Amino acid sequence: MLDLLAPIAAAADLTIPAEHRLPIAVVGAGSIVDVAHLPAYRAAGLEVVGLHDLDERRAHEVAARHGVERVYGSLEELLADERVAVVDIAVAPQAQPPIASAALSAGKHLLCQKPFAPDIATGRKVVDLAASLGLKVAVNQQLRFDEGIAAARAMVRAGWIGEPTTMTFTVNIATDWSAWDWLVATERLEIVYHSIHYLDAIRSVLGDPVTVFCTGSRTPGQLAIGETRTMSTLIYPGDVRALVHSTHENRTGDHEAAFRIDGTEGAIKGTLGLLYDYPHGRPDTLQVSSRTLPTDGWLPYPVTTRWLPDAVAGPMGSLLAAIAGGGEPETSGSDNLGTLALLDALYRSMETGESQGLRPA
Ligand SMILES: NC(=O)c1ccc[n+]([C@@H]2O[C@H](COP(=O)([O-])OP(=O)(O)OC[C@H]3O[C@@H](n4cnc5c(N)ncnc54)[C@H](O)[C@@H]3O)[C@@H](O)[C@H]2O)c1
């Protein structure tokens, strides 16, 4: 049995080969860079040459904390640094597209934040500009690379649960939005900033749905303007379905963040440890019950790493592999237009109260 788990573990491994590693500069020194990007890059053996943030005091503080030697006074200064091969953008989303275009024009490969762009047309422009310059763009949709999700996807691909029929995420947590004034003020919140991870992870296992239905709502007394509770149903050809139920106003402290994939020959179920104690978290759990192996009931899989910071090495590693070997990163800008198209359909459904078809990205 242990031998059977080895290829699953290999598929979830995020080691970045030394020959792929290139110098990185980071734009934005906010909380995600501090708690996830810089720790993940250091653990992966990557060199961060320098960083830039409009808030210079914050930039110096974060650089000092993580041993990053250089703080650039401007984006132009960062882009003029010839040592920098890859620019990792981690700013509030409206600021991202102009930074992405400037970095591509300076000849840098890109790792963009999710959401990749405010709309598909803007994302398409970044993808097309990169293609015309022969540069690679990846999007930091790192839940796909989280060990529990990646191992579950590998089990599905190995046929352990037969034909997958359903994938679900059930998340009931308390999110303190007050640390992000731009998130508190946004009209579209839960799907575009949080469930986007689950939706992208579902796409990595099941592909794109044909039709969706989504309802979003608020909880009396909540701080944020936008929706904090969403239920999204994804309808695929035949009998395949997916469901994301996510709420951020759990008032009782009994956090839950679970996922499950059912199939014709078994099922996989797990938890996202990060969301039980954000941002510290705990490792995911994962179990599989299979008639094809077979297992004797639920077999635990030993997950040893976390969504944050560990999975952040995934999109960067995939980008560096594409730069080194050709091809596209797994979460390429081009692929992410599909995630944006899914978001577009879900918000159309939320606003109309009716199911919506996906429009081609
Ligand atoms: N798991 C994840 O993938 C994950 C988690 C959290 C946040 N995010 C994303 O990361 C991005 C940043 O989130 P955060 O939590 O770090 O936000 P934050 O508000 O803590 O930090 C954003 C930083 O960007 C800086 N900034 C804004 N505009 C800039 C510009 N034009 N040039 C340089 N610096 C600029 C700000 O000064 C601030 O320090 C967002 O797009 C968010 O959606 C992703």
C-alpha cells in the first residue's frame, strides 16, 4: 500500500529544481507576501533580489524581516534591475494590470495575484502582450498545489475513485476583513477573493462546467459591504456536479473547511487545515476509500505541508519550469481566463437569480 502512495506524493511534490531557479523581485509587501510568499520562496531555495511597495516603511520592515537585501524606491527602479527575471505582483487587484503591462514591457516574466484581472478583457490583454513578447505569465492560484488538493487530484487521475461525479467544498469560518480596507469596501467580495480558490481547484480536477447557479448574501451586523456567504452550483455534462458553500460569518467558533470528491468507485475527503487557525493553520487531512485499490474503508494519506505558506511554491515553480522548458505554467494567465469566465457566470447568476451558461473566455 505504501508503494501505491509514492506516485501520489510525487505528483504533489513542490521541489523546484536548482536549474529552474531565477532571481525574483516582488511588487507589494503586504500581508500575503509577509506570511506566505517570502517564507515559501526561502524554503524553496529561491532568491528574492528585492521588493517594492508604495509604503516604503512597510517595504523596509518586510525586507528586513525576511533578509531581502534591496528595497526599490519605485517600480521603474525595480524593472530596470537586469538581474530580475521574474516579477511577482502582490498588490490590491486594481493596481495589478498596469504593473503587469509595465513589467512585461521591461522583459520580465510574471507571477500575478488572484484575481488575475477585474474582467476577462483586461486579463486577455496581459496574456496577449506576454505572448507577443515571448514571456510567461502565471497566476498565484496556489490552492491547486496545496498538498491535500494535489494528492486528491492525483488519486482521481490514477482512477482510484472511478469516474468522478461530485466535488464539494464546505467552508464555515470567521474572517476578520478589517485588516484590508479595500476588501471591506468592495461590492463583490466572497466569490472573487475567496471562493475563487475552490473554483480554480475544482477546474483543476473536473474542468469547466457548462452552467452555474449562484446565490450570495450578507449576515446582519457584518462589517464588509459585499457578500460573505455564497452557494455556487456547477453543472457539468452528464451527471457531474460541483458545489461550493462558503460562509465567513461563523459566530460560534467551530470552524469547518472540508472538501470531498465522490466517484463511481469510491470517494476522497479532506480538510483545509489553514482555515482552522488562519494564517498559522495546521496540515490538511486527506482520506480515500476505493473499491479499485481496494482500501479497507477510509485510508488516511499523510499530508505534511500547508496551504500557506507551502503551496505558494507551486505557481512559482510551475512558472519557472515553463520558462526553463517551454510550455505553459499550470496556472497560466491563459488558463486563468477560464477561472475569470466562471466568476463572471456566477456573479451574473447571483445578480439575476437565474442559472447562467459560461461565456467562452
Ligand atoms: N491565498 C492567496 O492567494 C491570497 C491571500 C491573501 C491575499 N491575496 C491577494 O494578494 C494581493 C495582496 O493582498 P494582501 O493581503 O497582501 O494585501 P495588503 O493590503 O496587506 O497589501 C497590499 C500591499 O500592496 C501595496 N501596494 C498597493 N498598490 C501598490 C502599487 N501600485 N505599487 C506597489 N505597492 C502597492 C500596499 O501598500 C500594501 O502594502 C491581493 O490581490 C489579494 O487578493 C491572495
